[in-house]
Amino acid sequence: RRQRQMCIRDSQRYRPGCPYDTIIARAFGSLPYLMANIGDLKKTDTRLIVMKGRVDQREIACLASSSLKVEIVNLDVPGFDERNLVIIDFYG
């Protein structure tokens, strides 16, 4: 199965013909705000990859759900204090 990918720039204006397998977001705002604005872009088994600086654990706590799996991957990026990927897998 071929995966389609998109980088979110303005999800409030963009309406795809069908939802995406993988969504990559950077500099979009808080995780709860992002989750509230990707409704038409995702499907039940979409993977959301979010590039973040420091991860606020309160944002992660807002995502607590049995239909989500959240993983934080610390990145070693020269010249930056802290960079992370937050990977969110949706289930059903």
C-alpha cells in the first residue's frame, strides 16, 4: 500500500479528496490546538508526526485516550537545546 504524505501549512483552508495516512506538522501551535484542526485530514489509522522543541507534559496529558498511542523521540540537533518528535498513532 502506497502512503500519501502531506506537510500541514493551513489545515483550516485545505480540504483533501480523502484523508491522509501520515501528517507531518511543524510550528503549528500546541498539540491540543493541532489535534482540533486536523479533523478532515486524518482517518482512523493516521500517523501524526509533530516536530517540537521542548515538550510540555501538560500537552501530552491532554492527549490521554485509549484510541491514541503517543511516543516522544528526542532528537540531537546541533545548535539547539532540545528538539523532539511527537508521534501520535490513531486507532479506530
